Amino acid sequence: NAGVTQTPKFQVLKTGQSMTLQCAQDMNHEYMSWYRQDPGMGLRLIHYSVGAGITDQGEVPNGYNVSRSTTEDFPLRLLSAAPSQTSVYFCASSLGTGGTAGGETQYFGPGTRLLVL
Amino acid sequence: GENVEQHPSTLSVQEGDSAVIKCTYSDSASNYFPWYKQELGKRPQLIIDIRSNVGEKKDQRIAVTLNKTAKHFSLHITETQPEDSAVYFCAASKRTGTASKLTFGTGTRLQVTL
């Protein structure tokens, strides 16, 4: 059981380039999400998914696209990279969406460090 | 939307002392409050959480208290050890539509000195 995995670990892009950050989980989790972590700003939600074929925007979605064709995978696409997207990106998953209880334990991947020049 | 404020941003304590980190939230409908620990270069990991129907929860040296009226919650670490040194994040969430979305605080860097 590998948990949540992310690739690549580190990536350097030039402004305007596109790329996809990969995220996979083998825990049959329903809920998956992407966060970015910047110094002094905590973790901010980019996009999330409550199941295959269902995605929605988080707090900072501009410049990013997601799709969820399978339960296991939730890739994050940068359409045209900008220096402002330099950050550490974390994927996370949880068994469910927490129902009316408000939330469930989220398990984070190891992160992808992205540098946009 | 929800706004979570966290204080202090840095905290230095001596080994064996207690550490307290405080968070406030803005949305009274938030009902789930987890705390995550992130060691340098590692992923965040849940250490404890509390739901709005509980005022306090304890797990060995770690405890969390929640005051719904004042909309604040706190993390208490007793008998601190060097391995407690890390960045700690609080978060708040509530059910919105089909999912619950976490809003994180900005983090507290805890350093436990010998």
C-alpha cells in the first residue's frame, strides 16, 4: 500500500511552458485534492474531486486544470506556467468527504517542488 | 469564505515545557478542526482533530480545545521533546455542497531547545 504518490519530485519550467503534475492513491479514496504551499501562507486549495468524473474549484484555481477519469488518479495541469506558480504542490486524499461531520483525515503525498523561471 | 488565523508564527520552548498554538476561524458553520504537523521537507501529517460537538480531545501529550462561541481552538503539547520541532498547521472545514473543504492557518514553527 503506497498511499498517496506524486511525480515528479522536482521540476523546473520556463514561463509559458505547460506540464502535468501526477497524483495517485491506492487506498480507494473518494476525495482527492490539490494544494499549493507558499512561505507564510499555509496550504491553499487549488481544485478537488469527490469522485471519478467530478471536480470543482478551490480557493486558488486560476491557471490550473484538473480531471478525474479514475478513482486512483488526479493529475494537475499547468496550462501556461508563470513565475507566480513557483511553489510546493501537495496532493491529498481522504476516504470520504466527511458528510455533515465536516471533514475526514486527509493523507498527503510527498509533494512536488516547482520552479518557474 | 472561511478565514483561519494562527498565532504565534514562531514559538521556541525548552525541552519539557508546554507549547500552545492558537487559531481563530470566521465561519460559525465550520465543524471540523484538524491539526497537521509538517517536518522540514516532509508532507503534512494529521496529529489530532476535533469536531464541533466536542470541547476537548486528548492523545497522550497532545490536546486540542475548541470554543465554538469564541470561534477559536488551540493545540497544547505538554512535556515537549526535540522531535516535536516542526511546523504546525491548524485548519477548519464545513460541508459545502458535495464536499468539505479545508482552510488552513499560516502555520507555527515550533522549536524545542535542549
